[in-house]
Amino acid sequence: MLAMKNLFLLLLVITFQSCQSQNKEPKNMNSNSKKTEAQWKAELTPEQYEVLRNKGTERAFTGEYWDHFEKGKYVCAGCGNDLFTSDTKFDSHCGWPSFDKAIKGSVVYVQDLSYGMVRTEVLCAKCDGHLGHIFDDGPKETTGQRFCMNSVSMKFVPETK
Ligand SMILES: [Zn+2]
């Protein structure tokens, strides 16, 4: 009986919280950015957690997608946000999946001064998960930009006909 009561209370709290976050941020319906580090740790694999939440970098040529060129889209491994389409992916030979363009509004940029370098970090706009960095040595015939991403930060969704 006590367990039932606790469950009911928990549901009440969850309902209350989701109403609250919807009022504050109408666009962020799933309120991923409100997750605690403990929640992320429980949901993500250790590799995903290391990159998405601790801003780690997977080793070059080890990820699932650096040499992956099927048709479809790449979504955030943390929250499912659409990030890139396969037609913007190009072979950069750098060992990480590279794109010349992100889906509009899907990512945000932050200056990153770690490791004695000046780089621009790319984060998921929905959950603030670390995806990788952006450089200006991408294909000149398109945007000139290179989104250098971690495979582990993303999930590939094949195109359905
Ligand atoms: Zn995300």
C-alpha cells in the first residue's frame, strides 16, 4: 500500500515538472535539458556519456559512422534530435563522421579553449550534448565547413521509402 502511495506521489511530481518545463520552454517538449547527470549516466552507455556529457572524443577511425555512407539521417544519441542528413556527409579522411551542414536550428556553437586550442564546439540544441567541433576546412564547393562529429554522439536512421 505504501509503495502505491509513493508511486502516486512520484507521478504527481513528474506531471507537475513536465507542465512547468512546457510553460517555460514551449519548444522543448521533452525537457531533455532538465535531466540530471545521474539520469544521463543511467540512460547512456559509458562511451556515449563520456562524449555527450564529458565532452570526450572517440578515437579516430574507431566510430561506427566515419566510413558510413548510407542514405538517411543522423539524430542525437542523447535526445533523438535530427542533426544531419546523409546528403551533407562527405569523406574527409579524418576518421570521424564529417558533414558540411547541420539541419537548421539543430545545433548550437560554443567557443572551446581547451587543450590550448581555439575551437568551436558543436552541441545539440535540444539537450546540450557534446557532438564534436566545427572547422573551416570543409568542401569549398559547398559551405567550406567541416562538422567533425563523434559517431557515438549520434544514431543513424536509414531512409524509408
Ligand atoms: Zn540531443
